[in-house]
Amino acid sequence: MYETLEIERAGKVATIWMNRPAVFNAFDEQLIAELDAACRELDADPAVRIVVLGGRGKHFSAGADLNWMKRASQFTHEQNVDDARKFAGMLRTLAQMSKPTIARVQGAALGGGTGLTAACDMAVASSDAAFSTSEVKFGIIPSAISPYVLRAIGPRHALRYFQSGERISAERALAIGLVGDVVALEELDACVGKLAEALLQGGPLAQKAAKDLIAAVDGQKIDEIISEETAQRIARQRATDEARDGIASFLEKRTPAWLR
């Protein structure tokens, strides 16, 4: 189905591989459209519990394909807006998947590659990984990726890196919250696998509810309204069949339904 991607399935874990290694998995119109479609396909597949995003070859993604950027620079305003909406929409599709998502990052993850990393729920990077929001060096801004990068690193770090375009090492990315783990390249797959295995232990409906909870609570004032919101959410969740089974399984020392 896909020309720029490969989908690899291993049990309940599906990996989307960006497959343009000759151009360091730089993305253009086609890769953007196919990433959007693949995320929707896997989100709708009940056999898939965890989605991993990776890049074939030495690099995760070098960001925007320069030929695509050159074409976009000649667009009319209306064409530019339409093109930008497709990129922003793909990132939103990835970020709003109902299932846990993991970015598997090695080598370069520049510009939009940093955005893809941040749009995933969590990220694991090899020690050779390098990130940047380098758009200012091309006279543009990291606009579409900004909601996800800001969510990951906060406005203070964003003020620096959005304006300087500096390379961010894997260790620095770990320190500022862009990634959650940094390991040697040869240990990257094992680290992703360990994280996926931990995620599989949780109830899938509870994990979706947890993502929705974060979106609803983040940045809100802690007051009576938010207290009521959180009370309503846990009350609804406790009443689900999944929660009843999970609690009963723990008390009865048996395996919950989602692990059978």
C-alpha cells in the first residue's frame, strides 16, 4: 500500500518505518500523506496495541525534503496554506492516536524529525542521535511542530532552540525532556522493546483515558472545576468492564483479559 513506508508487525506492536534512507527519510508530500494514512490504519486495528515510529538507514529523519521546500517556496498563498495544513494534520493524527506511540530515534532527527519525535507519546534515542529546530536557518519557523516540541521541552528551552537552530545532542535532549531514554545504538531496539512490553501490561482503554486525562488537565488552574472534572473521569473509568476485570484480576491473582 505504501511507497515511502513499511509497516512491520510483531505481536501487538506495529512499527511504522519511514523508508527513504537515500535522503535520510526526509519527508515530502507523499511521505506526509502516507504517514497520516498509516497512523489512521493502525489506530483502527484492534490487533495493534503499541505503535513505534522509526526510520530505515542511519537516520531517523532529516526533516523536510529540500526539493519539497523549494517547490513550496513558489506556491501561491492558498497553495502554501493547503500544503502546511496537510503537514500539521499529519502531526495531529500521530499525536492524537488512541494507542501509546514510541519514537525510535537514531542519527539525525532534524526540523520536522524533531517534530515527529515530540508528537509521539514517548521517545527513545541512540547516543548518536541529534535534534534541532533549524528552520530559522532557512528563513522559516518551526510552526507546525511547535505545539508538540513546546509540550516536550517547555517555552524556555523553545525560546533558545527555535531562534538559534543549534544542534541538540541526545544527552541534551534527555535533559530537556525531548526524549525519555538514551542508549547505545546497538541497544536501541532492546530499549524500545522493553518499553513496549511495559506498556502492554496496562489496560488499553485505561491508556486511552489516561491520554485524554492529560490533554484535559494540562495547563488548567487547580480549582473546584478541575477537581470535579477529575472526579468524574475516575468515576466513569471505574465503572468500565476493563476496570472491573483489572481490579478483580489483581485481587484474585489472575491475568486480566487484555493480557490473555
